Amino acid sequence: MSEQSSPERLRSAKPRVAVVFGGRSSEHGVSCVTAGSVLAAIDRERYDVVAVGIATDGRWVLEADDAERLAISGSELPRVDQSAALVALTNRELTVFDAGDVPRALGQVDVVFPLLHGPWGEDGTVQGLLETAGVRYVGAGVLASAVGMDKHFMKLVFQAFGLPVTPYAVFSAAQWANDAALCQETTAALGYPVFVKPARGGSSFGISKVAAADDLADAIAEAQRFDPKVIVEACAAGAREVECGVLQSMHDGRAEASVVAEIKVGAGHEFYDFAAKYLPEEATQLDVPADLPGDVAEQVQALAVRAFEAIGCEGFARVDFFVLPDRSVVINEINTIPGFTPTSMFPLMWAASGLDYPALVDRLLGLAMQRPLGLR
């Protein structure tokens, strides 16, 4: 156990932050990398820190507070140490169970920083647990997390608020199994090529670009390895892919937009897939800020704030867009727990906006600690 995770360290009067990462989803490793970056950035003069990992089988464990262990090694993603001692969070109190299941109190947690990507973490499940336990936490609440995670309902909410989205269709496992022909017809109406995605996934796992109807079944099977519910989206032909960060103000809670950034995917990638996002040797270019006409950048920023507010988000989010050849803008998706890896857009955009990585982490913790408990 590291110095920062020791019981002696946890008895200090500083606010105690539990950084929670890992989880049961396919994005387990990405979550670990994100947590490593955040652990390295938290100001230890201001905060106590305890690292809590969620193993792939759902067990909560007391992890080592070791940012280096949580870095990508080549193409290998880190994982939570499943042999570590079990830990429980009850009534804001952390308890660790060492060998022999003898409980040992670690004290009270003031705020949780959940860095869980994908289902069972980013989708409102952990947020609901923390709400029930009366523990403050960083980021979106239960409903906003659930809506942001499910691309189907996310698009429905955006459309209800008059926000532009790409044309799409959604197929449940039963619909595909019982009437694949109708699903094929619905997809054809969108016009090929299309993108087939897990409806509740991230990090580009399970996504395929499909150029013809003959390849649709294989793409849906690939998406269903990650989620039985599949979303099919029309291709935004000739579009530029841009992103914008949103962050609440410490003073009045208003949502503020960062500079806009653009992703230019490297050779060998048809779209912004997992390797292009996370592997450092890939030739993806991140332009921060993006070289966009001023009015287009302002439109992206305004839509980012509106998307944040539409789902009732809190704390922070990253909103992804397509800028079409006619300069119109459509929303791709919102991420309520955006990545914090060294190559992640969210911290890069805020650094370019004047808020460096440690200050960004401090802002998020401050927002969470001043947020009232209970219904808001």
C-alpha cells in the first residue's frame, strides 16, 4: 500500500478524495489510464487521496496510489489489481477488508471522483449508489449520466430541444433477431455508408463503418458483442470532426465552453477508432484550437453548452460534432466522463483555454464539494 493510501495519511484534516476507476465495462483499461493521469495531477497539499479500483467482476478494492502503474505500456492497457484488499463505502465511510476479512476503518470520504467509462459507471449506476449513500461526487447525476450513455435517448433529448443530430436508426436484439429484413430496409433508407455502434458504449469499441448491405449483419454482430442494443447512423460525408469541452463555473454554476479542437485521423484509419484515440504511435493529429471560421467555432461552442444543459449535466462534459461541408454543425454525442489520458481532448482543450491540467482537476473537485446533497 502506498503512503497516500495508508490509514495514517487518511486521518488528516484535508478533504479526502476517493478516485474510483476500472469497472466492468469494455473500457476498463481506458478508465485505469484516465485515473493514472488524474492521480498524478491532484494537489496532495490540498487533498488526501485514496485509490479505489473496481475489478472486472465488480469487486471494489483498495488500489495502490500509483500513477505510473496505470499508464499504457506499448499497446497494453492497465487493469485493476484483483488481488488487492476488498473495500466498502458505507455512509461515507471507507472500510477495507484485509486477509481474514477483518474490517479496518479508513475514515470518511468527502468526495468521490468517478473515472469510470462505459456501462456500470458512466451510465448513472455508480452515481445512483453515491446518491443513496449521501456522498458528493464529481460530474453528472443519475439521469444525465444515463441519457448521455445511451446514444438513442441522448438523440431523442437533443431532438426535443431542437438540437441537430445525424439521422439514425436503433435496433434492439429482439428486433434484429425477429425481423432482420425490416432492419436492413431501415438502414438502407439512411443511405450507405453507415456507422454501426453499440448504443451504450465508448472508446470506439464495436464500431464499424459499413459500405454495403452485405456487411451489415457482421457489423451488427460486432456491435452486439458490447451491447445488444445497436444504433446505426448515417455517415456525415466530407465532415470535419471537432470537439468542445464544457465546464461549470465555480461562481454561479453556468456552463462555459472551451476552445474548439479538431481531430484529423491518421493514415490507415477510416474513422477515429480505438488505436487512433489511445495508442501513442498512431498518427492522429489533434489541432487545438481548430482552424475554423470564427462564426462556426462560436456555433459549436453555443451548441455544446445547449447540449450540456439539455440533458441536465453537471460538472463537465465533452461534446463531439461534425462540421459539414456547407458549414452547418450537427452533434455526434456527449460524454459525461470524458477521458483524461495524456492524449485526451478534454484537458487539452481546457489547457488551450487557459486552465491547465492540475487547475482543471481542482475545479472539478471544488464543484463537487460545493454541490448540495440530495435532489437538486
